[in-house]
Amino acid sequence: MNLGKVVGMVVSSRKDSGMEGLRLMLVRYVDENNKETGTQVVAADAVGAGPDELVLVATGSSARQTEATDKRPCDAVIMAIVDSWDIGGDIKYRKSDD
Amino acid sequence: MNLGKVVGMVVSSRKDSGMEGLRLMLVRYVDENNKETGTQVVAADAVGAGPDELVLVATGSSARQTEATDKRPCDAVIMAIVDSWDIGGDIKYRKSDD
Amino acid sequence: MNLGKVVGMVVSSRKDSGMEGLRLMLVRYVDENNKETGTQVVAADAVGAGPDELVLVATGSSARQTEATDKRPCDAVIMAIVDSWDIGGDIKYRKSDD
Amino acid sequence: MNLGKVVGMVVSSRKDSGMEGLRLMLVRYVDENNKETGTQVVAADAVGAGPDELVLVATGSSARQTEATDKRPCDAVIMAIVDSWDIGGDIKYRKSDD
Amino acid sequence: MNLGKVVGMVVSSRKDSGMEGLRLMLVRYVDENNKETGTQVVAADAVGAGPDELVLVATGSSARQTEATDKRPCDAVIMAIVDSWDIGGDIKYRKSDD
């Protein structure tokens, strides 16, 4: 999986029937220091992710292993919202309470 | 999935029988600002995409999860035509009416 | 799929039994202007491609969706020989008659 | 598979049900000289890997072929802890006893 | 598939049960001129490859299509030892007899 930040949403009305009902989020990948890598992906949302949230994105066939994405022509899914991560015990990111 | 722009079509008469009847589009990938990334892909068209349309492309085994591409030796599919997307609420692209 | 040009052949006598009988072609990837990208792949040939022909290569699990490559440990296949492609209606490549 | 070094852990409480119970490790990829490549991945842990351990990471659908990750939306797994490796008979890394 | 050269072996005693009995080789990728590309992969050996041999590596789900790797958490396999390859009829590599 890769770390990413939800920055927007993609809207499509004309699409394969297998894509009906999926929310498609624009996600910028970030590195271990929560710095944007400069690449992005459009991922289906399986967990109710919102703007600016840090998330995990799974790609490839693994992106179809959620209830929301099963058997769909979808190659990237947000399957977790990140609370925090550390490097060597140092917290690099912690989701703020609000 | 990745954002892309349909720029052309690839014609092939001698091909694996599993590819019969598929329209193969040349798609340039674009980034979140609708700027071309410099890479392209040949994708099967599952949604009737036309020239200059902004689309979503799914790759890998997910590209076979449409009715058009099921069980075919096809690793990229156009599975949605994009109406619009935003970043932080700012519309970065909106399909024009015509 | 990606566009490529057949430039050679790879010979192997000691191989997994699943690879018996497959022709393995050396393919240089080309971009939309038929310019070599500098990368190459070894792909099984499912369509009888010959030297210097422009082809389409499918990779990953999709490379096993031809009769020739079904259930084989093969991650790239030539599944079409390209007749032509265009960008915005301008023919960028057309196979010559000979 | 790729060589990597476990450097941290990612915590997520809101996630797809298929991710329940998996430890998610932050892994920096290293090259054959045990030098970090500058890229990282978040991988599920199938072998009880700990901080600073050198591991092997499998990605894609192969990441779902462990008991821990079967049918989960997980595209990277730590499936081995590395004892040592050599290049041309020269040991490049050996796990220290402690 | 990609061309590579076997340069070493990776040893792991603590690993997922699905990896038992597999030899894990360190393989440097080479290009069409048999020049190392600077990247490497750890691949399971399905053909008895030895040091310095030129091989073909299949990745992804295709890496599980050999008897040795079936259903294992393995994303790269050596599935052929290369005898030779040519570009435009010029032999670029031929395995020496010894």
C-alpha cells in the first residue's frame, strides 16, 4: 500500500456499469515524511474518506478485495484512513482531533 | 485509475481472437491539473469515448472487469468519461457542453 | 497495452515446462510518434509477429488470456500486430504493404 | 520480491473490514548493497517482523497468498525475514545475533 | 519477461510457510545489450539457475504459474535460462559451453 492524501473528487456520469455508486477520490501520494511525491491516483473510496485525510491506497487486483469494489473495473482503492505512523518510534504523522 | 485524454485510435487486423471487436484508443495520461504527463497507453474502450475526451483508465487485471473486456488479453480499459474534478473544491476540469 | 517494435528473438532450451512451444520476442517499446522509449520487454508471441513489425504488448495477468499463453508463467504477450494509428486524425504510423 | 528494511508502523482504526488484525509496517526498500533506494511501501506483516529487520516484500496479487492476507485488500506483504544474502559469494548482509 | 543475470542468493529461515523450499536468487536486470540496468529483483528459481547465468524473470501473478511457485506469496520467478538472443539477426548474447 502507499500513503496518500485525499485532495479532491472525480465526477463521471458516463461510465461502465461496474463503476456505479463508487466515490472516486483524487489522491496525492505522500512519502514517509508526509511530503507529496508529485504523483497522484484516482481511487475508489471504501471507507468514507474526506478531504485532506491521510489514507492508504491499495492498487492492482487487491483494489477489488473490498465489498465496495468487488468485481469492478477499479485498480485503486482507499482501504484505510491513517491515524498515525512512526519511523523508529518518532511519530511522523498523527491525525488531529476535531 | 489514472486520468487521460483520448487522442487517437490504433487499428489492428491481425490480432488474437480475444481482441476482436474492441476499439483501441490511444490515451495520453494527464495529471491533476489536466497537463499531459508525457506517457501514453493503448486502452480498450468500454464506454464509447471519443476524441479529446477526458477519461479514466484502469489497468492490470481490473481492465478485464468490464463486459467488453472480460477474459480478453487486455491490460488497460477506458471505464469512465470524466465530467469534472476538483482539488480542494476548485474545479480543475469540467467537460464543456456541446 | 503498449506499442512496441519486434527487434529480435530470445532462445531458451532449459525452461519451465509451462514455457514450452512459445516464441519469445525481444520488443522495444515505442511512443505515440513511433520513437523508441529506450526500454524493452521479452514477450511471448500469440499472433505470428515478425522482425520489425509494430505490435501491441499486454502485460501482467492479461498476458495469459490468449490460447497460446493460458496458465503459463508469462507476463507479457504480443496480442496484436498494428496496421496503423493516428493522433487527432493524423496518421502517425501505417504498416507498409510488401 | 524486493529487499527492504522495517522502519516503522502505520496505525489505522477506520479501515475496510478486510484489513482488521493486520500489522502494517513502513518498509524502506534497499538495494543489493543494503543501501536505501529512497522509496518505501506500507506492507502487511505475515512473519512477525520487527524494527530494523531486513525483509522481503512481495507485491500485487502475490501479497494475498499468505494465510494472514488471503482475500484482503492488501497489495504488499512481508513474507520473509532475511538472514543473509551474497553477491558472487561475498556476503553483503548477515543478520547479527542478539 | 525481463532479462537478468543471477548474481547471488538470499537466505531466510523465518518466512511464510508458503515460501518453504524455494531458492531465492538475487537477479540484476540487464538490457538488450546485456548491460546491467542498475535495478535488481529477488526471484524464486523454478529452473535450477546458477551464478552468472542469464535468465528470464516473470513477475506478478504470472510468477505463480510454475509448479514450484503455485499459490505461493512470490511475485518474481526465474522461468527460463537464456541460451541466446539476437537483435536484427546479430547475436547479442550466447551462453558459452563449459
